[in-house]
Amino acid sequence: MELDLLVKLTSKAWSLKILALLHDGVPGRQAPLVAATGASRTSFANSLEHLVRLNMIERNPGHGHPLRPEFRLTAEGAVVAAMASRILKSVPDDDAFSVLKRSWAVPILAVTETPQRFSAIKSGLGQITDRALSQSLCLLEDREWLKRDIDVSQRAPYPTYLAVNAGMRVNRAIGLEA
């Protein structure tokens, strides 16, 4: 999976959870999915439509029979859903999932497998603002998902960020190709 797709995918709070649930066998009908996510109907609907636009899920053309699902994974969606399931299993509690729902948390963890400078993270994520990156780094550092070290080997010391603990488990679950 490309980093750009990961950024688009995680821009809606419930996208990862919807994909993971479909991958793990929750019926592709709206009512069971809403109940399993715990999302409000509005945010759920926004995330669902977002996944349709990204071609991760599609409306089932055979829907109408009570046993047929309303939505199903596309071929690309099945691959991404497996990754989403791995991510959610790497942080099983709801408190940790609240961090993953934030727009930039998962993409930041994806690029911090090795120590990265602020500027390298920003350039890797493209459209992220300095403020959003700074706030996300602080949140992940407070949760101890990122470790911030000061590199003093250069004339001007600078901080580097590295995924640790749950952050490293998420990073490994993503498995981005370089």
C-alpha cells in the first residue's frame, strides 16, 4: 500500500474499523456495521461513502435478498481490510483506537519505523500542516507510541521521532512498501 492511499484512507475516523469488521466477517449490512463500530450514523455514513469513493468497498448489485450484504469489499479493499484488521488487533482497547481515529496518527506511525526528523516526516506526508504534525507528534509521544530523542551529533541538535511500543506494532501491521 502506498502512503498517499493510507493518508486518504485514515482521513475519515471509522474507515479502518469498517474495513477491519468486513474482513473479520461482520455482515456487510449497515445495521450490524453501525452497531459493531459504535459510530454515530452520520460519521458512519461519511466513512462508508468515503470507502466507496476510494474503491475499497462497493454496493452489492445483488442486494435485495435479506441474506445478501449491502456492501462488499473490492479486490483492493480486501488487501487493505486485512491490513486494517492487523492494525486494530495490534491495539485492542477502545482508548487506543481513539488515537487511531485521528487523521494523521496512522500515517505518522507508518513513516517512523526508523528515527525521522520533523522535516522528513512532513515531506513524507505531503499535505500535512506544521500544526497538525506537531499536535499529532505530541499526542503520540504522550501515549508513548513515539519516542522523541535529541540528536546532538551535529552542530545544531535536532529531535528525531521513532515508533515504539504500540506505535511500532501499528507500524509493523501496516507494512508499507518502500
